[in-house]
Amino acid sequence: MNRDDLYRVWKAEKSEKTLQRLPPSFYAEVARLLSDSKAAVDAPGQDPTQRAISEKELQILKRLATEVTETRMKKIVEAALSRLDIPLGMLSREEAEFGKLVATHTAEHYRFIDELGEGAAAVKKAPSQAAEVRLEVVRFLSDFPAIIGVDLKTYGPFKAEDIATLPAENASALISQGVVKQVEYSEGLASVV
């Protein structure tokens, strides 16, 4: 990775509302780029002008890397808060771990909120108790990356026309996004709604 690659990632991430695909090793490559840039600043025998240019480039690279990381973190959290699936295929290794934690805790808290709406008896249950997850059968209309379900299981990746059983909350979100169609069963026959 070089500074132009990092700039392209930064620009795409800032201009698009959804997460952009990153290679799993993205942050390791950024760390290597920053390390090389720091070594250029510390290189002996530079004239003051060259050293100032190297320092400015290092500052810019740090700012771009920080903004990419923070922007992506916000998108992951916003997806979880909106009850949308976090597409694992778009994340780096580090972000996938963060995404799983955010999805887990957000889904658990939304279950608590839903139970709270059912009355006082639901409040007596600890929010951390595992809730039974209702499943739905869906058909994918296009290829889609792996997701983390509200039950904390990984589903996918999926190809167009794949049939899958997903937690109802995830299926509902994907239906509303136009990614899948619900499959209904009646008397041994399946039909797409």
C-alpha cells in the first residue's frame, strides 16, 4: 500500500454512506506505510526542507488512517443501531471482531427493549438470558457477503438464488433492503412472497 492507495480508500469511505470493501490485511498495510513514513522522517542526513516534507506527509497519512478508521467504526455502529446486518465481507480482520461485539451487544439490548414493551414480567428476566430466535426461509436475489445474525452465528456468504434460513430480524432487514424474498411453505409446497 502507498499513500495514493490510502487516499483512495479515505475518499471512497468519506463519499459513500455504506462500508466499502477492505482487504483483511488493510490495517497491517497501513501500519507498515506509517512505519516507513516515520523512518523517512528519522532518516539521517536529510536537509531541513526534505525533513519538513517527510514530517508533513507523515501527519497527512496519520490523519487519513485515523479518519478511515473512525468513519468505518461509525458505519458499523450505525448499522447495528439500525438493526441492519453488518456485512463481514467488507471488513478487515480487526473490524470483523469489533463488528461481532457491536452486533452481539446491540441485538441483546434490542431484545431487552422488545421484552420491556411486553410488560413488567419481561423486565424481571435478565437481559443477558439467551432468547429463542425465530427463523425464516429466504431466497437471495443477488450475491451477498457473510453476515452476523442476531443469534451471533455467521451466515453466508450467499450467491444469487441461494435459499437460506436466517433469524427473523435479519431476514426482515434484508427483505426491506431488497436483497432477499421470503419463502412461504404451505402443504409441502414452497412459494416466494
